[in-house]
Amino acid sequence: MYRFLLTPRWLGFHVLVLALIPAFVFLGRWQLGRFEEKSAARTLITANLNSAPVPLPTLDKVGGSVPNAVKFRPVTVQGSYDPAHELVVRRRTQNSVVGFYVITPLTTSGGTVLVNRGWVPAGATADSPPQVPPAPTGEVTVTGRLRPAETEDTTGIRNRSGLPPGQILLINTTDIGKTLSYPLYGGFVELTAQQPQTGAAPDPVPTPDTGDGGGLNLAYAVQWWLFIGVAVGGWFLLIRREAQDLQTAAARTSGTSGEPVSTQKAVIRQPTEAEG
């Protein structure tokens, strides 16, 4: 009855099912790995955001780099702004409106750090300079989130030249440092508070969204593994249905009783008087 399982059509179906099982296992494990990565990143970022502010030199140095392990850690730094070398960063969206980030160097006793003072809306055209509230004069104390230098890989933004003067696409301290006469810290500071406070100022950059911690990836992982059961269950269901169809066809060919022809009783016709 089950010899049909060795036909070419069914052998191809067996190969397909056996190939799908490890594929679903792999896809489920990949989604689980993504969940673990996102969950760990969310935990780290949340812990960093909730940390107490520390002096900038504790986590960064001139000519250094900021590892992801301390990304978004609150820092404090004292110095004076250098508005002559202020820059604006194009294509930055806030509250669904495209605008610019305002990057102003802050000169300290230990070096200069770039400070993202906040966001301003775009001008009349993409190349028009935006209206930027001036940086405060004199010494200020800045508190903000420490950020690594931006790159094309970390932002997905493709850098290019030929922009209007004072405009950039990436907050890359190495590239910006080449245009300045003083060395820069490796990262930059995203301003959250400033003393003394000023009247007009760019809109603060919102606290980063830590996301769902990869919950959707976990759901996808479970979904892929459930597909294994669907594939195997469908496999056995089709085998059983094929076997039942063959059994029914065999029964019809052997008679309504379902018995083989050789076992049925022969019908003997009685001769008539004329034939007698």
C-alpha cells in the first residue's frame, strides 16, 4: 500500500520537506540571535542613559574614540563655545520635520569637544542656511549624552562633498578635525542641559528610543520553528490521504463488497426448458 512513497514524485516531496526542516531551524536561530543582540543593546543603552554624569575626560580623550559600551553615557564638560567654527548637519528629522543639527565646538582646558546643541528647521531651500540661535558667550557647563563619531556604516548616510559652506552630513570628528586648528575629543556631546541657561536655543535632541528589545525577532523565531511542525504534519497528512485514496480505488475495482474478485461467489445461471 505504501510503495507509492518510492515514486519519483514522492521522493522529490520527501527531499523538499527534509530540506525545509533545517532551513526553518536556521532561520529561527538567526532571529533568536537578533533578539539577543537587540535585548542586550537595549539593556546597555538603558543603563547608560540612567547613569550619573561623569566628567568627559573619564570616558573620552583628545584623538581617541568612544566605544559603544559607553554610548549615551551622561557627561559634563566646562568651556567656551567657538561660534566661528559652528557647523550644521543636513537631513536630520525631528517630529517628522527635516532640519539641521547645530554643532558648535566647545573649547576646554583639556581640548575641544563638538557639542550638538540641538535641532533647527530647514530654511527656504535645502541649501539655504537655517536660522540658528547664537551660542552663549563666556564659560558654560554642558551636560549631555556622549556619542561616538558618526560614520557611513553606523548611520547609513552616504557622505559627499560639494555642500554649502558650514554644512555637513556626518558628525565625524576625524573629518571635522582636519578643518580646525585645534585637536578634538574622539566623540561628541549631545546637549541635554547647560549652565547658565540661555533664552533662544535649538530644540533639544530627544532621548533615544531603545526600541522593543527585539520582541518582534523573538516572535519570528517561534514562528519559524512552528513552521517545522506544519511541514512535518502536512507531510504525514498527505501520505495518509494518498494511502486512503489508493485503498478506496482498490476497493472499487474489486467490487462493492471490498473483497478481492477471487473470493466472490460465482453466479450460476440455470438452463431454461428450451435449452434443456
